[in-house]
Amino acid sequence: MSKMAEYDGPILEIDKLSISFFTRLREIPAVMDFSVSVQPGEAVGLVGESGCGKSTVALGVMQDLGKNGRVVGGSIKFKGRDLAEMSKEELRDIRGNEIAMIYQEPMASLNPAMKIGRQLMEVPMIHEGVSAEEARARALEVVTDVRLPDPERMLNSFPHQLSGGQQQRIVIAMALMSKPSLLILDEPTTALDVTVEAAVVELVKDLGKKYGTSMLFISHNLGLVLETCDRLCVMYSGEAVERGSIEDVFDKMQHPYTQALFRSIPLPGADKNARPLVAIPGNFPLPHERPPGCNFGPRCDYFEEGRCDKDRVIPMAPVEGNDRHESRCLKFEEIDWNAPLVAAEQKEKTAPGKVVLKMDNLKKYYEVAANALFGGGETKVVKANETLSFEARESETLAIVGESGCGKSTFAKVLMGLETATEGQILLDNKNIEAIPIEERDTATVSDVQMVFQNPFDTLNPSMTVGRQIMRALEIFGIGDTEADRKKRMLELLDLVKLPRAFADRMPRQLSGGQKQRVGIARAFAGDARIVVADEPVSALDVSVQAAVTDLLMEIQREHKTTLLFISHDLSIVRYLSDRVMVMYLGHVVELGDTEQVFSPPYHPYTEALLSAVPIADTSIEKEHIVLEGDIPSAMSPPPGCPFQTRCRWKSEVPGGLCDREVPPVQQLSDGHQIKCHLDADSLDKMKPVIKIAAE
């Protein structure tokens, strides 16, 4: 069957869509009165926090709501035809052929037991009945299009032989095989590293232009949407609250939620002391507990009793003068959107105190069997950390930045005593701890060095109340003589992390992600920790919750003079809250300095690429555009010489192939700023800032 006749209206038109899920007890409305349209060749971003219904909309378009989900109102039209009125055969023909979807987790879309080439060839063979030869030729073309190295080898590989970024590109190639009219991308880069994400986003944009595909791009990252989309729809609690072009919504927002969202993300210029972020108060309403009137009412700065909570349905209203810009707010015409932000309370910058932690030439090597499946044979050495040296002071935040596989979590494990060092030393208050595993550390050392993990769900015991878990930590640290003492201290810790005391009796499943992370922080500070290692503590949380949790960490740090080691790949947050930054690549520290030094030139070439890759949700920012070729090499077989030389754009500046042969020396650039690079002073001076604020 040929594709539907050329159609000149909107490719996708969702009109007043409502979707509910039915449980034994009740109907749970997941999406209400939701409308959005995607014109030919247009990319529309769908933005919102987890639980707002954006993935439900995508599943509605794919007509894949499972047995409990039903469309209870409105319509979804594809090229003018209502999807609900199509037969199963027609739907099957459209799905995968005319509408393709790319999911968040690439491995979920790939068959682990089938070679990539075979999986790609299936698409046109099933949908269009083409021959195997033609299908293979097309597979080769799309694999080349998605910029994968050595396409022939890729087609002959199994999914597990590819890195995460390569798998995601194969999934994109698969979606493009039938040249669909509409591509739905559901958080397609969440699981990828920043530099790989930048390359994938660049790719999606180019392919959209090449194939003329319309896109619906679902994300919670406003920076990514700015870089990929033409128009934007902001969702909150099942409803669209604002729609418009990227410029209109970013620069002339007309809904209190959009405004609150922007105030809670660390854009350039935010500063933890002078211009702190403003977190959105309260919590996201659950679908069966939505407030009367406006869903955002209870958290809104402009809420007016008797008006905003009266009508059940608040309609979308057009904004005068802008391109198809609408807002679901009764008061948007009365609000002064240009009013200066009521300054959040300014904080005194705390001076760092004495050195608490010192690392000297720390190395951590692992031996692994070259043939991991059957053991035996030769062993390979993985150099997870290579001569790490730095010091951290009291009250200081040191950020450790790098992508997956760079050794940042290995270093945290050695510090915690979960692993012991191969060589070098770690001094805590001038005591060596690098060789003492955690079970042999004394209680004081254990309570001094604590960790807050990335995923709050995995660190709490699901069958124990929140209060009990904190008291258990107090027992282990030997704090409090009696149960009553510990209970009192536990309630104080709940106050410290701003959780209501009633939460002591709740089970972890009754808490939201941000609340669970707070319990994790309360537990880490139970023994008055001196050093807290925060391993990506906010990456699993929503934007509005991130601001509140980082703010909390800062506040506790000010009060307790804690040293915070903040492990992250999100440079926006690092710039906002760290005093000093250490950049790691493949086990090496490639740059170290205070935040200003690291964020302005001269950079290590890798730092430069990292800064260029971070999506920033600000239309006035101009970025130097650097897309790194290739993936991060494996620590099992690192390249010879400089670890970064296989992807470095400055390599040609260094004469005599030095980068290929020798690990670079550490150069001291200025006071406390060091980089590990062969570039000479002249080349370093030539570097330009990556992030500039455009002149008005």
C-alpha cells in the first residue's frame, strides 16, 4: 500500500483530548482537554515534569494505552483522519510506517538476539514488501545517515556490542527506515552522556530537515527543546498550560507555572549566594487529588481565592499579538510579567576553612579476565583512576565532572571505603584511610564520610518507616543514649531537611522522589558528616524539585560547615553551586580550578567540548558549536598517549605526534588552575569563550 496521498493540513491534530485510566476503585484522569497540532516539517516540544501526562499523550497517538487506558473525550487525527475510527489493520500499517516512536531506553526497542542489520531490514520488508537486497541497501544508508562509524560492521553486530549512544542511534535509524511523516521522541537522550546527547540532538535536527519529518519531542529539559524545536507546549498535571513558538514562550511567557519553572533552573547568571534559585513551593498534585479550579493554584504566586478555585474548567485563551500563543490562566493579562523577581534572600559567601581531605596520586586499578564469560586466559588491567591529586576544605563544594566511565564513581567508592586504593593516599584530617575498607573503619570515620546517591528509590528499605530508617543510622553512629534521645534527634533531622514530622510514620512508597531524596540527605547528616559525597543527587528528580534539594544541601552546608563533593555531569548545576571544579576523563583529572577559571578560557579541550554540549534554556545565549566525533573509549583499552587525543579538535596544534605517544604533563596556568594537556601557552591563549550572552 502506498503512503496516504500528499496531505497539506496538520500532520497531527490532537483536539480536546482526555485520557483516563480505570482501576477497580475509580477513574483516574491522566490527560484532560489537551490540544496540540504539528504542521508538516515542524518540530513541537512537549515539556513537563514526570507525571504530567506527556508520555500518555504519546501512547494515545500510538493507540497503545493498554487495557486500563481509554480515550474518554476529544480526538487524535493523523493527516486529517481520526485514529480512533481506523481498523486494526489500518493502524498496524500506519504504526512504524507513517508514525514512528523512539523511546527513552534504547535496549527496550532492540532484540538482543538478532543482529542490527536484520532488525533494520525487517521494517521495509514487513511494511513495504521490498526485497532483502533493497532493504539491506536502505539499512546501510540510514546507518550512515545517523553517523555511525564503519556501517558494515554495525550491521553485523549484536546490540550488546554497541555503546548506549550507538544503540540510541540504531533506534533512530530504525524509526527512519520507512521515512515516516511523524516521529515521536520520548526523552530520547536521558540515558546518554552530554557530549553524545549533543551529537544525537544535532543528528535529529539534520534528519528532520533531510527527510522533512514532523516531530513531537517529549522532554523535561527546556534547554534541549530550545535547541531542537520550533514550537512548544508546556504541560502541568494533565493539561496544556501554555502553547506557542519557542521565542514567545521563553521570552514572553504568559503562565505562572512556566515562569516558576524558569526560575528554578540554573541559567548562566544564577549564583548560590547573590542570586539563588527559587524553588516552586508545595508538591505536584496526584491525579485523583487535583484541586478545584486551576491545577497550579495551590503553588501559584498570583492565586486569588474565590476566582482561581471556582470554575472547574479553565479554558486556554489566546495571547494578543503573538503567533498562536495561548495560556490557561484567568489572570495572565493582569500580571506584570516584566516585574523584577522579588530577590530571594541573599546568603553570605562562606570562606573555606582548613583542608579536611587530601588525595595524593591516588590510583585504582581493577584486574578483569579478558574472557569474562569463562574466566581464565590473560587478565586485563582497567585503570579506573590514574594519579588523582587534590584537596578539599571545610565548607567548600568541589564538583567532580565527567561522563560515564570516567572514574568518578570509582573514586567515590575508594573514599567511602567500599573499595581500597591500588596506590597513593587519602588523608582525612591527616589520617590515612585509603587502605581501610569500610567494615574496619571506626564509627567516627564512617559517620564523617557519608554519601547521597543518585537514585533515592534504591537506598531506602521499602518495609521500614522513614523515622525508623533515620533512627537506625543514629544507632549505627552511636548517637543518643536512649531510644527517646534518638527519636528527638530524628525529628530534628526531618526539620533540617524540611519534611513534616508526620512523615516519620510513613513508608517510602508514600513519598515522592524529591521527598525520598530528602530522607537520604537526613540519613547522611545523621552523624554530623564532615564530608558528604553527593553522586548525581538531583539527576533523577524533576526540575522544580532539583532547585529545592540543591538549596537544602547548601543550607545544611552553611550551618554545619560540611565539605561537599558533588559528582555530576550537569554543568549548569555545577556552575551554580560549586566553588571548585575537577574535570575527569577516562580516569585522569584533565582540569582543576575554581569555578570561574574552569568556565572561562583557556580550557582543556575536553572541558571546552563539555561546555559546548550543555543545552541552556536561554534564547540570549550564543554557544560555540563543537560536536565531538566518536564515543568515549573504553577504560579496558584506553588510547595511547593523551586519553582524549582520539576526539580532540586541537590535536593538530601539537607538533610531532606528541599526543599519540605521551600522557601530557600537568600545567599550572594561574593560581590553582591546572590542566593536563600538551598545548603550549600560545594555543591556550587563542581559545575563545564557549558560552556568550548575545548583545541586546
